[in-house]
Amino acid sequence: MSTHGTRPALGSEEPEGAHGHAGAVGAGGHGGPGGPGGHGSSGGLGGPDRPGGPGSSPGGPAGAGAGGDAAATDSSFDAFHPPSAELLADCVHCGFCLPTCPTYTLWGEEMDSPRGRIYLMEMARKGEIGLEGAFTTHMDRCLGCMACVTACPSGVQYDQLLEATRPQIERNVPRSAADKAFREAIFALFPYRRRLRAASVAGAAYAGVRSRVGGERIDGLLARLPKRLERLVALESLLPPVDVKAAFTQLPEFTRADAATGSRRGRVGMLVGCVQDVFFHHVNEATVRVLAAEGFDVVAPREQQCCGALSMHAGREPEAAERAKKLIEVFEAAGVDAIAVNVAGCGSSLKEYDRLLADDPEWASRAAEFSAKVQDVSELLASVLAEPRAPRHPIEARVVYHDACHLGHAQGVRAQPRDVLRAIPGVELVELPEAEICCGSAGIYNMLQPQAAADLGKRKADNIRGTGADVLVTGNPGCLLQMRKHLGADLPMLHPIQLVDASIRAVPRPWEA
């Protein structure tokens, strides 16, 4: 999830903790390797010799990792791509990351900061601490928001360190039966659109029951459940409003550029997503309309499946690599000039396929070519703002934009969404206090670590309310669900592309339509 540079302008279905507050390990340990070092690489993550999957361990003694990563022979990490000693040495323990780290902001605990977690990684690399217990607890508490990557003046690549560490935990640390079952249930549902569509029917039925019985009464019953069921309660609280008809609707495989806008700008492939396509299908429809209005042919291949983003962020590397290969094949066959993504977490992972598959000789170059084509939809639209094809009509509104972490921090895409929104006449864009702090969604974090996620969600909601905005916009479905949980009906919420679409279609207040 490293910060990505801006992509060049174009035209210039089926087959992602421990709770509580553990004491610090090595608290106050600000030592360790000091001084900026070279930015090494932890190597590719998806090579053909990859260990089998979550819970599996590679053979051979722990030692020098693949890709030339040196590790002590008594390292607690296994030999398959442990966190790079060179990258660990880049951290000079300056503390610039601390104010931007959500968990450090919540608890003030050194081992729940990026600096502290890097210290733990270094201890594990030297064999001074095992991976079980406190090490896993503090790593599980990390949201992976990458605000520290943005804040770090030394260029520490914490994203690569974390993404090398989490697979080590998944391979080598046994989870409790309940924890493992819950995680497996997540990955048996969320990457599959057909299963999500079936779940949408159940969700609609539950919404009906909740309406008849009374939401407050059900919430009261849920509040009485024992703490061991708090993850299920959190999952219930994140259920989106369900439009069953939209959930079962598919995008056309091909949408031709609007002929009235002039010559065709290019042929764009579109990632439809999993949760995005089922529960936020209207966002996908708006994306297609806007791209076509701006002169792009849009291809949305029916064969595309889950991109593996949740798997990658959760340390399930083999699963993520296989999903990446399948998606690359699909878009290679589509023959597109660019790949547009309207989900921040998915886009971040797609841009990392080149690193994920760097060890695989069959896939490395194909993955690099694929990743080079990936753009967030705001990047694509910002690249043509100088010569817009579709007129924008006024939307008189005070709009607050929330930076999704995997767009702002992981991809470095901050200016483009704002530029696209400011191009709408009448929009007053307001900035959000503590914009760098995660809302608590973080992929599956708000299901695995519900209390920390709830504290962050409430904090973000309070900041949003304080802006006096008419509408909140953000480019990630997980953020929308998290904010809907904590804002309720206080404020309308949209994806930025929906506001652009409304402006093009002359819908003055789309949240009221």
C-alpha cells in the first residue's frame, strides 16, 4: 500500500484480534536501529514458492528471507519474506507519526504506535520476542491506515513492513477457534457477489423485522449480549440499507462514449467490486454515466471477481495472489487503455499487484503492466478537467470531503477528488478537522476490533458534524457504512462520483431526489 504517483492522463462472478488493552512490551523502547537507511524491498509477495495459506508455515529454518532480506538465524519470523532489516532501519524513532496514528491517539500506548510496532518487528527479527501473544495483539490493533507513511519525514515504508508482518502472523500464530471461525466467515461471504446478493435478501427481511419490532428495542436486546459476541453486534450495526433490485442488477458489459461529447477519449475498464456492486450499485451506475459523458467507452467484464484487497490487507497472501492473477487475465482480455476504480481499498491493492506478484516469473511483468493502468476514478476525471466534455450544472451545497485512508495515504490521491468536486458550480468544499485520522472502518477492522473502531467512528462523526456541511462525500464504501453507523440520519452521504453525476444530469440536490 505504498504511496503511488499520479497515473498518466488517458488521451494525452465467483470461481479482510484481540480485544482489550494488553500491557506494553518493551514500553518506552525508543532504541533499536537508528539513522535513515536505504529503502530496501521486502520483495514480492506472490511468488510460486509461496507458503500454502493462512495457518501454513514454509519449510526450512528461519533465516535469510527470499529476495535477499537478511534475518537473524534465531529470528521469530519464518524465512519467507520477513520484514526487511533495511526498511526497519529507516525508522529513526522521531515520533512524527504519533499524532496521526489512530490507536496511539486513542490510547497513548507506545506499542500501539507505528514507532512501537516497528520496534516490536525488530525485536522479533532478532528473536527477542515471539510472534504469539503481545506481538500479535499490537499488530492486530493496527488499522493499516498508512497515515504514518504520509507523516514520516524519513520515508519509512511502514506499509511494506506491515504487509510483510501480517502474513507471518497468519502462517505462524494459531488463532482461537472463535477468532478463526469469524475471520473465515468474513472471507466466505464478502468476496463473493452471489453470496452477498443472497445476504441482501436476508438483510431486507431483517430490516422489515426491525422496522416492525422497533429499532430501539432490538438495539436494547443486542446491548445485553455478552462481550464475546461483540463482533456479531458490530456486524449488525454496519448493515447497509438494502435495495434488493439494485443488488441483483448488473452493469452493461459495454457502454459506448456519448457521441454528443465529440471524439472518443479512450477505452476504460471498470472494476465493479464486491460490496460496491451489490450494496452500492448506484455508485457504479453513476460512474459509468460520468465516464461515458466524458467521452470514454466503458467495459465492465462480467467475468471479474474479487480483487483480493481484503485478503491482501489481512495477510492472506496466497489467496490475494490467486485473485490478482484471475483479475489480470480478465482485463487483459478486455483490451482497455486504463482501469477505473471507485473503491479506495480496491484501488490501492490493484496498484500493488506488481509487488504482490514480483517473484512470479510468469506474472511479474503482466502484473506491472496491469498496475500501471489502474486509476481511481477521480484521477481519471481530473486528468480531463481542462477540457471537460459534459457541462456541469450548479449544486448549491456545502460539501465536506472525507479522505478515505487507502486513497489519501496509501495512493497519495488527495488533490484530484477535491479538484473534481470544485469543478461543480455552486459547491463549497470544506475541509475536515483531523482529516488524517482514520474513521475506523479500515477494511474489516470495524468487525474485528469493534470497540476501537467505534471510538474512532464517533470521533470522526463529531468532526463531520462540526463542519456544518449539507452533505458528506467519500470514495470508499467501508467509510460510508462506518459513517452511516455513527452519523445516522444527521447528514446525507454520497460517493463523489454521485455528486458529479448529479451535476451533469442537472439534479440540484441528489440526496433529496
